[in-house]
Amino acid sequence: MPERIPPIIEVDDLRMSYGNHEVLRGVDLRLEAGDVLGLLGPNGAGKTTTIEILEGFRRRSSGRVLVLGQDPAHGDEAWRARLGIVLQDWRDHRRWRVRELLDHLGCFYHPYRAPGRPRPLRTDDLLEHLGLGPSADTQVSRLSGGQRRRLDVAVGLVGNPELLFLDEPTTGFDPQARHDFHRLIEDITRTTDTAIVLTTHDLAEAESLSTRIAILDRGQIVIDETPELLTTRLTGHAVVSYRLDDRRHEHRTPVSDVENVVRRLLLEYPRTHGLEVTRPSLESAYLDLVGTRVARDVSDPRTEVA
């Protein structure tokens, strides 16, 4: 039998408390090589604490956590070299020029490159993918806010990591830069086994990039599904709209019955036109779940939101 490849991330019953305030209440997570996990949740749900524990920047209260086969609380330099991290706030490398900074940082990864892993990404390729090619020789202090954000992403990717943490990676990107960044992530996941943990408030981005969605709410994982299963499971309905005799009609139907509804409409009403099918989105599913829970918590003053 082939040797089983261990998960990139294994988390069992992760708990974190600050004094008497329990922020994480028994989180379980798995992430396999090549997967992209979209970690979603409202503000205060515990996402930042979870990520900091996985990255080795915060010690947990209890639970079992393995990242790349090691406890992140005891990760050494060789272990850290296998990670890529893109934080929300850009790092200040003001005196460096863009290309020389990436060349310099890339050199640190060579001694720790694991056997069989691709070499660190070529600086020029990275600059091209992130739209920083024209700014390659520009001093960091002269970059715009959006360009600095792209540079943050480049710093996280330069070592060609086995596990990449992306925390709101496209904040400040224009539509073209966002499109190019998504293409880069898709290229990485298609050509390597790099695993990615993505936190974002852009639900369309999460739906586009993620192979799995985990929703963290009040310190617990309440959903862990593929985007397709999540939207079907939580919403489960599509809207079929059409025009007939100059009047607009809408029909809400289970996703599994959409084809039958459309076929029946066209057979019974041949003059139907402007037919549209709006399937449930990740955004609608997320709001159905989290919005309902938040509304319930707000209406009940006895409930404390973590």
C-alpha cells in the first residue's frame, strides 16, 4: 500500500482563553496538501487567534495542533522556512528597492529547501504575476498603498512555501491586480502541492479560490464543506425568473429541481423569454448562517458573542 501522506494541518479540540474569556471552544481542522481552505467568520469569531496559533505566534491553552508535522509552538527556523505568511498590514522595508528586497529574502530559503520541493520563485516571475514589474527598481517608500500590499504578497510567496497563510491578501488591489493575483494562486495550486489558508471578507474571492470553506463562529467551526456543498446545504434554493405577457415572474425552487422547472416552463409557456436562473452563492449561504446567528445573539442579551 502507498505510504499515507500526513495532513498539512491537524487540529483537534483547540481551545484558547484569555482569563475567563474563552475565544476558541474546541476547534477541529484538517488541511491536506494542495487544498485551499477559506476560513470565514464574523469579526470576533476567533479567526485571528486561530491563525496566530497555527503560525506559531501565539501559544494555545489546550488541544492538539500539528502544522507540517510539528507543533507550531516549538517550530524552529527550518520549519518556519516552509511557511509563507501574508499579513493584513504591510511590512516597512522603506529603504530597499523592490527587486533587491525579494532577491535578498529569497536567499534565506535556499539552505532550508526540503528535498523534492521546487526552488524559490524567480523574482521577475513573481513581479510579473503581481503587476510589480514596472516598479521593480522603485524604492519601497515610493510605492503606493496598493503596490505595497502587492509587495507583501510577493514576500509571502518568494520562498515557494509548502503552506501559505493569506490574511486579506487583496485588500487595496484594483480589479486587474486582484484578477492577476487569483491567477497566480490558481497557478500555484495547479502546479504544486502547496496548501493555503485564506482569510477574507470577500466571499466571491473565497468561493473562487477555496476548495473548502470553514466558517468559524463564536469560537467553533460551524461548517466545513466544499463551496458547492455549503451553498446547497445552507440555502438549497435557486430563483428561476422569466417574462411572460410583459410581466416578470419569479419562482423559488430547490437546486436539484431547477432543470425540471425550466423544462416544464418552456413546454407549458412557449412565449416565455428573458429566462434567468440565479443559483445560491456563497455570500447568500454565509449570510443565512452567520446573519441568523448574530441576529439571534443580539436579540438575546444573555448570549455573549466571542
